[in-house]
Amino acid sequence: MRMRQVFDNLLSLLNRYVSSADHKEYAVKVYNQMCNVKSIIFHFTPRIDAWSTANHIPSLTEQQVLEIVRTNYDSLTLKLEDDLDQYERYQENPQNSTFFTNLIKQIMSDARNQLSNLSKFDQINVLALTNSTNY
């Protein structure tokens, strides 16, 4: 939720590629896969903001956010994906490398811009979260 702007930037970047001829097919696929991410953001953001306002707490702890998510999870509607038990084996296609290189550069640029707009305390928290995540 804190990094909602990153997803918004990704969606706007995908919109540009969806409306252009370059890599349109792949951009449409990624855009469609973002459906559940958008649903989660649009579902929980107003609930978190309302709880924060009602309790006069501008910055919530991880536990407070988790409790809000648990409380409101039942009303979340996600798109069920077809054929999740089947997948197409990924093979890198040199024709796509330019698209993915540009996409990653744009994501990194957006993330840097977002980090530069945060206070030093929030920057440290974001970096700590990023470093503690197991990939």
C-alpha cells in the first residue's frame, strides 16, 4: 500500500505500450495480469485510510495494517485465473529483451523518484523491508 505509486506508474507505462505497436501483445498480457493487484489496492487503500483517520494515527504499524487486511479480506473480490495448473515454459526471446530492459529501467527510475520523495526514516523502512524479503 505504501508503494502504490509504483504500481500506478507500472500501469501507466503499460498503457503506453498497449496503445503503441511496439510489444503490444506482451504489454496487454501484463496489463491483464495486474487486475488482482489493482483490486487489492482499490479495496484496501480506502479502508486503511479510513481506519487511520478514525483513530488519528497518520502512520500505521505493520500489525495494524495486517489487522485491517484480515478484517476486510472476506469482502475482497479477486479474478480467478484459468489454467493455473498449466504453464508455458519461459524461453527468453532476444526480440523481447529491449522491452524488458526499458520496463526495468522505468520501474527503477520510478522507484528512485518515489524514494527521493520520502523522508529518510521512510527510506530506511522501505529498504529494510526490501532487504528482508526472501525471493
